[in-house]
Amino acid sequence: MLKRSIVLACILIPVLPATMPAQTFLKDAFKNYFRIGAALNPGHFTGTDAAGSALVKQHFNAITPENDMKWERIHPRPDAGLAGYNFENSDQYVEFGEKNGMFIIGHCLVWHSQVPRWVFEDAEGKPLDQAALLQRMREHIFAVVGRYKGRVNGWDVVNEALNEDGTLRKSPWLNIIGEDYIARAFEYAYEADPKAELYYNDYNLEYEAKRNGAVDLVKKLQHQGIKITAIGMQSHDKMDRPTVQQIEDSLNAFKALGVKVVVTELDVDVLPPVTRQPTADISARAQSTPEANPYVAGLPDEMQKALAKRYADIFAVFLKYKDLITRVTFWGVTDRYSWLNNFPAAGRTNYPLLFDREGKPKPAFDAVIQKAKAAQ
């Protein structure tokens, strides 16, 4: 009777599946090489997007605010003192990073876009003179950087100051202050927090003319004894450009300057181009057509494989220059909220990141993880 009970017990006990291997997190896969970051929207750091927030905590150890530290959000009004500032979202963003032990980036202090018109005008709506605009810039930088001194680890001090040919963009900053505005912005940021990392950030730096412009810009700052920690390569890439060689050429050029490189806004646009030249200038606009939006129902397997290969090739270069690159930040967390769904043509369905619209890892995620493992 006892033997029969044992036999029955064996039959009734279910066979448990083998333990599934734990998912590898991006920040762990690259911990010996560079930080892995993501650009956050308010849902991530306020918790209203719980799933997205969880992904950020699991996979990333560096964060950048997508919009909430830009002038129009953090300093929307010309009121005297701190009355014109709105620190609600930026405070929550910084607190989220601190709570989760992340490297916190401030983005961005001086830019020609997403700046209220009043910044460049006096009370009568006339253009400010040089001294007045410099003072306004200084007050803004000291207010923002000063508020987060010792808490924000690095700042995109000047953003997108170059044209595609490497010359300085004719922004209101340049038109009113002159090219010295860039040096003054870095000086003010350093005075406000001497320990923070300071970056010049721009897109298309993989292309020779603009790369040369960035090299000249950094050399001028260095000649003046001005601190610049790293060049921020945005890396808003396409499926076929820039080439791996172009990326390497720029990394070598910046390495020769003695500064580090941070990859600040990485994504890969999988959709057909709708502009003649690649650009990340947010003022660029194009008309969408059905031909320009071919993957509304989902990304086909062959495109998933192509995107995975593209990311693998890009990260192979980053790993080759792991002693130069200190951070790689994706511009977004999941495909659902990527800015590329609406740039440069609105209403398209894009797939530029490692996590799909439901927050699930794509084949590109696996390809990137495999590159990290192969480098060990």
C-alpha cells in the first residue's frame, strides 16, 4: 500500500519548467564600459507611466529630461527674480534620479529653439543689446544650475550652435552677443557649479564639415582656458547613414582634442526620408504620405533584423572607443513616445528604439546586449 501511494504521488506532482534565465539589463551589460541613459518625459519621473518608469529603473543609470529643463518650460515668464521660473517638473525629475542612484543630466541651458521671444527683447519688444542679453543669460544659468548644484552631474550648456557647413548658426544669441556667447555660457555654468560636467551638444557631427566646425569651436574654448568636459554627439541616425567610418572619424577627431565624448540622443529612424538632407533641427517640417509611413501595422521581420544589425554595428564602434565615450543615452524609452513619430512629418509610426510600444525588448535590444557580452 505504501509503495502504491509513492507511485501515485510521483504521478500527481507536476513537472516544473526549467528556470528561465533572468533578463539582462542594459546598464549591467555595459557597466564596465560606459553609462547607459534615456531621455525622460514627465510620465517616467512622476510615475504616471508606471511601466515606462519601471523600464527606466531597470535598464538605465543616466537620465536626461526630454523637455522639462528647456527655457520655455523652466523659465517661461520674464518676472523678476525666481517668480518667472517653474521648477515643478525639473524638481521631480532630479529627485527621481537621486532616489534611483542615476547620473543626472541637465538639458539644455542655451539653445535657439524652445526659448520664449521675451528672452531676446526688452519691455517694449525691441531687441536687447549685448550687455542686457548676457546678463539675462547669466541670471538664467545661475538660477537653474545654482538650484541643482551638486545634484545635476552634467549640463548640455550650449545646444546646436552650428550650421551643417560648420559655421555658427545665425541665432538671436549670435546676432546680439556675437560668437563670444558660447564661451560666456560655459563660463557662467562653471561659475554656478565648478564640479559639474559641461558639454557642447549637436547633431550630424559625424559629417566632415560640421565635425570640423565643432573641432574649431572646442579649440577656441580650450585656448581661452574654458572648461568643456565632453562633446555631445546626438547620433540621430538613419538606417544607412552616417557610416561606421564617419562615426569613427569623428570620434578620432574629438579624441585628439583631449575631451571625452558623450552620445546624447541616440535613435535610429527606420522610415523613408522625407527631407533631402538628414537633420534633427526641430524647425524642419515635411508632408507625410502613405509611402513615407509604410509600417503602420508593425515593423516587418526583415526590418527588425536590419535595425538589429544597424544597432549592433553602431555599438561595435562605441565599444571600440569605450575609453573615450563615457555615456550613451537613447532619446526616449519606448517607440510609443519617440519624437520621431512626428518628426519631420507628423503622424508617422516609427520604431527607432530598443523597446517597442508595449515596452518589450526588440531584436535590436538583443543585438546590443550580445555586443556587450562579446566585448567582455
